[in-house]
Amino acid sequence: MKDQIPSKFFYFMILFLVHISVFSQELKQEKMEQLGFMIGEWVGTSKLYEDGVVSKQGSAYENISYDLDKSILVIELNTAFLQLHTIIYYDEKDQKYYYHRFSKNGAAMYPAEYTDGQLIVWRDENTRFFFGATPEGGFREYGEQLINGQWTMFFEDTFINTK
């Protein structure tokens, strides 16, 4: 009888850990599916702003897809001014998204959150990036910097889906 107690406890613990693992995977999948509005092959325009006025404008292409059984989102951005390879994932432990940006100048990782139907990436407390769908079925990214207490747009990419 004594031998059965550890054995039952062992099986209970295995079932408990499997349950937690399944719940964790379901949560991660749910969180990653919230970003489904970003998926697509996008073509559009990239604009850089200085003092609220467009200072540069050029073409932009972006391919966004899930990978690794939808556990990550991969973004390949090519504009007239910038080329980025980005990976977004949801960390269940931290309960937040992370935005990993890679360019020929280096790499960086920023925390992100999904709020009101868009992904908001925080480079620091004074710089943030927004990713959201447009009412017309397009896709928009823009960045803001906090200058003299006011959020000011410094870039905007607008896209339509090529498919």
C-alpha cells in the first residue's frame, strides 16, 4: 500500500504538469492568433516625418507570416530607407509579447502589448511603434516619439495586401 501512494502522487503530478503545459500552449496560441491581422504580403508607402511634415517617402514591401506552428510571427520589411527582419513571440511566463528586430546594423529586443486591436511595441518610454489593420483591409505601422510632453509621429508605413 505504501508503494502505491508515491506512485499515485507521481501520476497525479504528471497529469498536472501535462495540463499546465497544454493550457500554456493554448494561451500562447490564442495570444499569437490575435496578431493574425498582420499576416500577408503587403505593398505600400513608407514616410519619414520631421516636425510633422513628410521629409522622405518611398516604396515599401512587407511579408508577414507565422512560423514554428504559429508560435512566432516573422516580419520581413524592405523600404527605400530600411530593411528589417523581425520575430514576435508571446512569453507565457512574462505574459507579454516580445519584438526582436534584426538589421544590418545590429539587433534589439523590445516588449510589446496587444491593446484595442493593435500591437504596440515600446522601444523605450519615449518611443513606441503601432501595428494595426485599417478599415479598408490594409495594414499600417507608425512610430511616435514623446517630445515636450506630446506624442509626435516620426514614421508611417501604409500597406495593401497583394493577394
